[in-house]
Amino acid sequence: MKKILTSIVMVVLAIGTASADFQGPDTLAAAPVNGKGGFVSGAETIVTVKQVNEMRDDVPVIVRGHIVQRMGGEKYLFEDSTGSITVEIDDEDWRGQTVHPEDTVKLYGEVDRGIFKTEIDIDYVEKM
């Protein structure tokens, strides 16, 4: 019985390990991770601030527009033609780029829906 249980656990672990690196079509595969590059399917869907405000928490999004103001810490005001939203950009997510308010950027991240407001937690900044 012990051998059977051990065999089942080993099979489950092997399957889990083999599939751990797979990213299906619902993942945000367009942004390079750690600057290593990789496959980009070309099927980017850019959403608007208005659409982000209607999305549920943790949905991956790509927005295009301008970072118009630093709000303190790692919070910035992002703006597109439909409105503005607070975005959180960690220092490493800038990837060495300098961005000015007149620069158009593409931001890759996830919706961070709170009780009183919605923000975007940014994973990657791409200066256009």
C-alpha cells in the first residue's frame, strides 16, 4: 500500500513539475520577463481606462497612454482618452527607462480592485 501511495505522489509531482512553466492563452505573454525575451503571439488586446474600471480583480491588462503625474511612492496617475487611473509601478518595472508625461507608454499589469477604487499593478513598462 505504501508503494502505491508513493508512486501516485511521484506521478502527481512529475505532472505538476512538467506543466508548471506552461503559459496558456489567457496569460499575459506579451511582456518579456526579466529582460530575457521570448515568444510574443502578436495578439495583444489593449484596453482603455474605462474598461479597466469595469473589470474584476487580477485580470491581466495592457493599457496605452501617458503617465502624467507621480502621486508619491510607487503610485502614478495614468491617462488615456477615456479617463485616468492610479497605477503602481515598482522600481524594477521601469527596466531602466526614463518616461516623461508627453511620452506614450504601454503598461502591462493586472487589475487591482479595492473596495473604494480600482488601480493597475504594473509588471512592465514599455516606452513607445
